[in-house]
Amino acid sequence: MAINNKDFNVFGRTITTTKCRNESLNGIHGIVIEETANTVKVLTLTGSVKTVIKEDCWFYVDIGNCTYLISGRKLRKTGKSFSMKKQ
């Protein structure tokens, strides 16, 4: 399965952080409850919410029955590729 970062988002997916510049962010595991162009907010198993800068980490992302290792730089979105329409 090829992952196209223009269409791909991690909202609602289970992720685990790894290889973060800030070592205290390594190993955060949970469900993404909010995604912006540059950050993700993760609800952990303990109920806390952690904000992680995408560019500073790599992420294990569960998609179906597979887990992918994805660079946070590939998840960053800019301009129209991340715009959300209000209804």
C-alpha cells in the first residue's frame, strides 16, 4: 500500500512516536484526536493528551492490520492540501 501524504491523515488512528528530537516524546502511544498542519494531539492510554510536532518525530501508524513507520516530515501539510471547509 502506497501512502500519499497529500491525501493521508492520521486523525483517529493509533500511533506511537519514535526517534523524536525531544527524547521525552519517544514512546507516546495512543489515538490521534486532533491533527493540524504541523502537530498531532494524542490521547494516551492513561487519559492524558500530548501534543507532538510532526517534523520532530517519526511515527508508527496502524493502518488496518499493518503498522507503518512514517517520517513526521512526510505528514506535514501546507496550504490547500490541508485546508478544511466549514459547512
